[in-house]
Amino acid sequence: MLDIRGNGPPTVVPATEIGIDDKVRFLRDPRHYPGNGNRVDALETHYSWVFLSGDHAYKLKKPARGDGFDFTSVGARLRNAQTELRLNRRLAAKIYLGIVALIRQPGGRLRLGGDGEAVDWLVQMRRFDPDRMLDRRIASGQWRYGELEALAQRLARFFASGQRSRLTPRDHIGRLRVELRKALAAHRRIGEPRLAHRAASLVRVLDAFIARRERLFRRRVTQGRVIDGHGDLRPEHVCSHGVPQIIDCLEFRADLRQLDPVSEIAFLALECGRLGASPIAGRLLRRYREVSGDRPDQALFRFYTAFNAIIRARLAIEHIADPGARTRAQWIERAESYLAVAARECRLLCR
């Protein structure tokens, strides 16, 4: 396996010396990978390029900057790759293999791996069958209760043994309120008064719940229930074949990984429910309670379901300006579907 181990890490050179387009062009060529395969599939995401070659995938971060992160230097991308590898091995050790250097050879030619001047870094992963991902299995109707049980057990152990967050109760509660304000602001920006009005009413309900049950949120922190979790626990990140492997944690925003496990469970249950696998919520909560000894209030689960639905609605709204296959109307429809879930949970909270 190619990685940074061996004769010492390569020397880092400034990212500006070779542009991202040149790197992508090089990495699209199958001749540059071990085994000299005959095909490379390149997938572009918001912040990365992923290159699929043979049995492996290689993820290259873009030199991007955003809210809470900055990948514009080679050193920053190396540090992020190291963090991504360490954190994702918690739940997907079989998939995350190592870090590979993209080397500039004398004369300027690029090479994948080895010693020399590193112009970038890629996370090397074991390639997996996308049809084994939980979202596809749910969408095709092929999911089984045994898969959900194995996933529930895996997550329950992870949450029960996770590293405790250093957030203070005040910080934890403050961040919840900040996220609600961001969601409301996003809905107001798009110029859809009906949607903004609905979001505002839901945010008021959740804000009032936080104020009314502030002692509950404080107790969750002081009892060590808030942990350094996954941060983006969606069914498309769960490989459900055999021992579940859970990929793509939110490695570049530590603050957004500091979560109550009830929030993570509610988020995964929300996304699985939208795809048609609603029984996962009860199984996840039961197994978490059994393994951790924690007995979270049912109202807390409802709060986090509504909270996560509003955040997902905000993300849908923020995608309106992005080029892509979905239209403005489709993103708005997606946001409305999440707000409908939040409204249902808020009605139950108000009973």
C-alpha cells in the first residue's frame, strides 16, 4: 500500500506550484495507479475529488476555504487528511487504509506515492460496492431488520465509549441556538415568504423548548453524554454488508461533531425514515439505552428530530445557488419536506 510511511514523509512544497486542474488531469489517468488498471472514475464533490481505480479510492481535497475550515495550503490538506484517517477509522477501519503523497519528480512530472516533494495528499480507501450502502438498500426495498440491528449495536457501542466533549453547557446550548438562527436566516434570504414564515414558527417552538428544558440540556453535558461523534450520520455513509462500516465523518469541523448521541440517532432515523425505513429509530434508541445505560427523554429525541430536519431544510435552501441537476423548485420542495417533518415533531413537543 502506498502511504506516507517508509523513508520519511516527503518534503512539502507550496500548493501554488501545481494547480488543481493539473493534479486532477494526472489522477484521471489509469497509468498512474498501482496495477496499471484500464479505468479511473473521477467523482467531484463540494470539497473533494474522488478517484476510483481498481480496488481503491483516492480522495483529494480541493484548495478551498469556507466556514470553519481552510484547505488552501498543502500543509493544511495534509493535517486534514491525517485527521480524516484517524477519525474515520473509528467506524470504518477496514475502509480507510492510509495517506498517499502526490509527488513532483525532478523535471516537474507527477507521481503517486514515494519520496520527494509532495504537492498534495490523498486519503486512500478500500473501494466498496455502492449497492451495499444503506440508502440504496432502503430505496430498493432490499434492507433487512438484521442490518438495522447490526448497525444499532455498532453505533450504540461507539456512542457509549466515545470521547467526551469539552464543551461547556453554555457552549452546547448556545450552538443549538446559533444553528437555529442560521437556518432561519437562510430561509429568509431566498425570497419565499411562506417558507420563511413556516421556518420562523418552528424555530420559535424549538427555542422555547430549549428555554423550558434548559436544565435537561445542561445535564446532558455535565453527565458526559455529549461526545466527539460522527457529525454527518446519513444512510449513504453506511456500508451495511457484514460488520457495518460508517464513512465520511465531519472531520474538518470539530465543533459540529460535538453532539449528543440522541441527535446523531435522530438524524440517521430522520434520513432513513424519509427513504422508507422508519423502524430504525426505535432499534437505535433501544440498543443505545442498553449499551450506554443512558435513558434519554423521548421529548429530547423529538426535539433533535425537528432540529435536524430544520438544519437539513437550510442546507437544501443553500444549494439553490449551486450549479447542478436540481432546480430551484426542487430544492424548495426538498426543504418543504424537511420542514413538514419538523412541524410534525414540534406539534408532539407542544402536547
